[in-house]
Amino acid sequence: MGSNKLESVAYGYAADASGLEQENRFLRESLENLEKELEKFRRNPLIACEVRQIIGDRALIRLPNGNEFLVDVANNCRQLLPGDGVLAEQKNLTIVDKIASSKRFDVESFVIVEKPTITWQNIGGLKKQEKEIKEVIELPLIKPELFVDLGIEPPKGILLHGPPGTGKTLLAKAVAQSTKSTFIEVVGSELVQKFIGEGAKLVKEMFQLARERAPSIVFIDELDAIAATRVDIGTSGEREVQRTFMQLLSEIDGFKNLENVKIIGCTNKKELLDPAIVRPGRLDRLIEVPLPDDYARKEVFSVHLEKMKVSGIGVDELVKKTENFSGADIKNLCTEAGYFAIRKNRKEIQHEDFLAAFEKLKSSESQDNEHLRMFG
Ligand SMILES: Nc1ncnc2c1ncn2[C@@H]1O[C@H](COP(=O)(O)OP(=O)(O)OP(=O)(O)O)[C@@H](O)[C@H]1O
Ligand SMILES: [Mg+2]
């Protein structure tokens, strides 16, 4: 065998060897990939949950089923804040990752956001309240420099209180209109009933939205549903309400007096409110919106009559007859009177229609509180 042949055989082996090595490497790689894939199938899913509180280097989290646990936090996701969404391992619930919060939970589908069209002219008999609201809400929004120059801080918010149907919502909308503010409305009882588990988050995001859309008025109707004094916060429902309330307080405390977000709270049950909400620096202007007196009722009538086709109305008699009526009751009476005119095929509403409407309301079967209030 010549040396040439030997060389070529050796060369052939070497070539084979490198080919095999290559193949080997290739097989190992695909094995690794398959193992990774397999690992994915073996891995347990992580639980998405929410951070409630940071306690030392551990965190209190809330699971989707409402249960709460104090758990460890992996090193790569320190700097968590209450409200953050996180992923936790199933076995020991250790937080292993934070969920990017790029997609905010859609607060706008939970609250009413509008630019109201109600004006001060649509409100009857509440001149004193109007004047005060103009001073504490409108003026700081329109001319903040007045306050800066004098070195005083306008209130962050007000509390409107009084019986149902007296014009509280109207006042809030009118000031939003006159200051061209975004009106963000949420109802306290809905916060605690509809959005179980989400109340605090909703409050937080609502204020964030208010800042983005400033100038804005945050209107919280039925404030007593979240801000009532609680004797017993034992049940989880009560704790939830308490958390929502705490979030509200911290949001109010969290912005400056001259930031152009104002809060208007509303309640029919002022006596139930936790004093914390009306403490100085919070909703510290209390404005009462009572049932209208004779003079105010006349004004309310004229607001509503102005929009109606009427003839020969003796307003003074109607005013006298409607003691204890709220603005909403008066509006209701006007609508009923309109129906009487329609039934009689008339093109305008007459005094007798109002009297008939009054009798109808009076004799209506209802024996409820409303009825007692209106007709004694
Ligand atoms: N002062 C008023 N002037 C004119 N209309 C009024 C007045 N008060 C109430 N109304 C009429 O009653 C309706 C309801 O009023 P509004 O919603 O402002 O009452 P509210 O005080 O907010 O009641 P609630 O406490 O039940 O929320 C108004 O849309 C309006 O038609
Ligand atoms: Mg209202």
C-alpha cells in the first residue's frame, strides 16, 4: 500500500469524524431544545394576583378567589407597590415576576365620564350654595393665581349633604360645566357592591384619570356607602370597604390643593360619615342642600315651567301646596301635569292640570316614607 493511499484513508476518517462531530452537536442541540420544550409542559402555571401591602421583605398578596397570603418575594422583583399585579408560584406563592401594567384595567368603563351641560340657570333656589361652590371650587380652578399670590390654599373638595332630590348632583354638574371640567362620577354603593375586590384599585385609577383629564371634578355620590363609621370590620366585605375608603383618603391626601382636580362628595346621611373624610385638608367644606322653602320652590317651579308650554298658572298656590316637596318632586309634579294636558288633548298645560297632578300624587297608593314626607 503506497503512502499516498494511507494519507487519503486518514483524510477520509478525519472528514468522517468532523462530520460526525457536527452531527453530534446538532443532535445535542435539538435534544436541549426538546428538553426545554418538555420543561415548559412540566412547569406549573403561575398565579396572577395583586399586592396588597409590603411587610418587611415579604408581601401580602390577594388571590383571585379573595384569599390573602403573606409570601416571599424573589430577588429579581423587589420594589413592589401595593396594587401591583404579580405572578406567584403555585406551591408556596412566592412572587416570581411582576406583570407589566401597560394595560390598565379599564377605569373608564366603570365610572361615568362626561362634560355636563347643566348650567347654574337650570338650578332653582340654591343661590347661597351656588355662591359658596363658586368660591371654593370654581375660583381656584379658573384663577389659581389669586390663591398663590395671597399664599392661601383652597379646599380640595366639598361635601354636599341633604335630603334626596334637592339638587346636589345638579350643583356638581353645573360647576363642572362652568369650569369646563371633566366630570368623573362614581357611586359609593356601586364601588362596594359591583366592584367587589376592585374598589380600592378603581379609586386609585379614577384619580389617575382625573389628573390626566384635568381640570376635573371627581364626584362621589352616596359617599356614606364607603365612608361610614364602622363599628365592626370583622367580615371580609367590611374590610374591603375599609380598604376602598383608605385608598380614597390617601388619594385625597396625595394631591395638592391647587392641582386642578376637585372632589365633590354627596350624601343623604351625613351623620353616618367617618370624621376622617371631613377632616381639615380633605372634604372640609360642608355645604347643606336642604328641602326648598317657599321662595326656593318658586324658583324651582320657574326653572321647570320655563321649558313647558303653560297658560294661566297660579304659581303661588302651587308653591303653597308643595311644602316639603323636593326639587325632584316638583319636577315630577310638572311632568304629571303635562300628562293630564295630553290626556285632555290640549296643547298647553293649565293650572287645573297641576292641581289634578297634585291630587294624583297625594292619593297615590304609596304609603312609603316619600309620601309621608311630601304630604305629612
Ligand atoms: N334646586 C333645583 N332646581 C331645579 N331642579 C331641581 C332642583 N333640585 C332637584 N331638581 C330636579 O330633580 C332632579 C334630581 O335632582 P338631583 O339629582 O340634583 O338631586 P340630588 O340632590 O342629587 O338627589 P339624590 O340625593 O337623590 O342624589 C334634577 O334633575 C332636577 O330635574
Ligand atoms: Mg344625586
